Amino acid sequence: MFTMYRTDEITNITEETKEFKKGNWINMIAPTESEIKLVCKKLKIEEDFIRYALDYEEKARIDIEDDDNTILFIIDVPVYEVTNERETGKEEYSTMPFGIIFVRDDYIITVGLHRCHLIEDLEKRAKREVITYKKSRMLFQIFYKNASEYLKYLKKINKETEVAENVLKNSMKNKELLKMLSLEKGLVYFTTSLKSNEVVMEKTLRGKTIKLYDEDEDILEDAIIENKQAIEMAKIYSDILNGTLDAYASIISNNLNQVMKFLTSITIIIAIPTLISSYWGMNVRVPFQDNPYGFIIVFGLSICLAFISMFCMKRKNML
């Protein structure tokens, strides 16, 4: 689907529109083939510019087409996905490409694979805060909002990590360990994407891609600062999570060793009465075989030796 918005130059109020006019913002979310062809035909641009942003493997970059004066900005935006896998935590943090296209001085197009908080928030604030004919400012607003979204998601990841840690302190559950592994993978995606976005913003700041206006440049600088802060937070949270997972791996290994040591000690203790019973069960003459209290004596001897073994193992911290 795609939606068009236009800002009135007198009132500066942005409203949804159905007409293709210079100064429109065209927002395309998971567009169909017919919608892509329609928009490209109306705006006289190549379809590839829209398709690039719909490629899930596409990385953050800037592409300039000098022939028709079209500029494509691709950034990575954070997303919260729900999977169908039953054993691996169902929710995952990831990133997806998001395209912003400057079509000459006429239109700005935003393209995404599916709806995300970034574009939803932009649409909610569009009426008063988005001016569609000021494309540079709108681009920088997207940059800034995207960096803020990363910070918000990073705080959520940190909280989920703390919850998983509290659960693991009481009992080691595979579900919580898998959840932490999923969070670690999300942090890797975030760190990689944030660094790619930083390259795009730094290149834009140099002023060789689009013309920069003094009143808008501050927004871009704030977006770069916000993005750097997100990179640092992602690195810190990733280091903490890695350290926590290593610590729990050591704890699990130590617990397993303790269990194996306990079971081995119990096996040795039980083996002593079994050994004595085996000797006295032979079809040969053995001590106490004619004694009416022979069974009690042998049984008591077995128990005493078992307790002596238990005491010795306890002294050596083997039990």
C-alpha cells in the first residue's frame, strides 16, 4: 500500500492527499507490483530505486542517479519480530532496510518492507511536525527518530536481560538461556546496522549528497550524536550479556561437576555393602556362617564401613 501526504505552504499543515503533486511525501509500505509501477510511471523514475529498499539483505548506503537527479538513502531500522519457532523464544530483535528517495526537487518517497514504529510515529506527527516540501529536514528527522528508536529498543533489551537473569538465578531453564542468546543476536544486528547508518549520516553531513540548510543541519548533528550514543549502549549491553552468558555457562558446568561428583561418591559408598555381601554369598566357608547372629554382624560391618567411607569423603570434600 502507499499513502501520499502534502503540506499546505500557507498553513504548514500536512494532510493526506490522493493527487500526485510536486512537494508530496509518498509513503510506501510493502507495495504491490502494480503500486510500484504506478508510482514510477507518475514520477518518471526507475523501479529499481524502490526495489532496492525492499531487499531484506540490502545494507545502509547512498545511491545517486545523475541522469534523472534521483537520490536513494537506505538506512537500517530496528524491528521487533515474532517467529513461529516454539523452542527459540518466539520474539526477536532485528533490523530491516528502509529507503528514502529524493525525486529531483519534486517528491520524497519512503519505502519499507512492513510497518515499523519509525514510520508510524512519523505519520502520527505528520500534521504539525512534518513539512513535505522540505525534504532535507524530513530526511534528518527520520535519521534522528531512527537513532532514538534504537535507544528505546536497547533499553527494552536491557530490561529483558535483567528479567532473564533473575529467572536464571532461581533455576537454570533452557527457555531463558535461549532468550538471552536471541537478545545477544539482536545486539549484534543493532551494532552492525548503527555503524552502517553512521556512515550514511556522516557522508550526508559533508554536504556532497544534498544541499544542507543551517536550520536543518543541527537536526542532522543531533541525529549523529544520538546514533553514536546508541552504538556505545549497544556495545556495553553486548559486553554485559556476553559476560553474563559466560558466567552462566561456567555455573552450569560447575553444577554438572557437583552432581557427577555426588553420584560417583554415592556409587562408591553403595559398592562397599555390595562387595561384602558378594563375599559372604559364595558357596565356600566364610566367617560367621555358623553363628546365629552372622547376618547381623555382617550387615553391621557393611554399614560401619559405608559410614567410614562417607566420613572420609566428607573430610576430603568429595561429598
